[in-house]
Amino acid sequence: MDLSLSTRTVGDRTVVDVGGEIDVYTAPKLREQLVELVNDGSYHLVVDMERVDFLDSTGLGVLVGGLKRVRAHEGSLRLVCNQERILKIFRITGLTKVFPIHTSVDEAVSATD
């Protein structure tokens, strides 16, 4: 399985649409995308994970790294995820306390930090 990435702007947020598997093989592609967005001045990101089929610890590390990167610029990184098997990973690792997780892009874009 491969990883698909696309970006779009919704309001004042940059939404990264992610599909497929985020694992040791594909995570570098996501990392590059997040680094590029921050380097280009996008500090308020929403990562839409509704089409993600699999997430491993490497993928979690990339998301945490992205969060640190945007926070260095007073930014934010919100996740959109409504799949129980992916949400369970965030609960088990305690990352639900670190990431704001929303059920839709609209909800994530309109939320206030």
C-alpha cells in the first residue's frame, strides 16, 4: 500500500489529506510534506487521516515532529480521524492529550486552540 498526499487551504488552515498507510516506508514522504509546509509559512495545519488504513510508531513520530515544528512558530496541528482502529493507537500512546483530534475537517478548522 502506498501513501497519497494532497494539500488544500480551508479558511486560514492548510489541510493535508492523507490516504493509505503511514509506516516506516511511507512516513518520510509525510515528514517532507510537513517540513515543506512549515518552511513555506504554513503554521496552522490540519492532517486529515480519514482515509488512512494503517499507522505505526514511525508515523506517530512524524506527526509529533510536525507538531513540534509548528509550535516553534506559535502554530497548531490538528488531526481529523474517526476510525476506531486509528484512534485506539492515539489513546494507547497517550497522544490524545497531545493532539486535538476532530471528527471532520470543518470541525478542526472552526475549533479554537
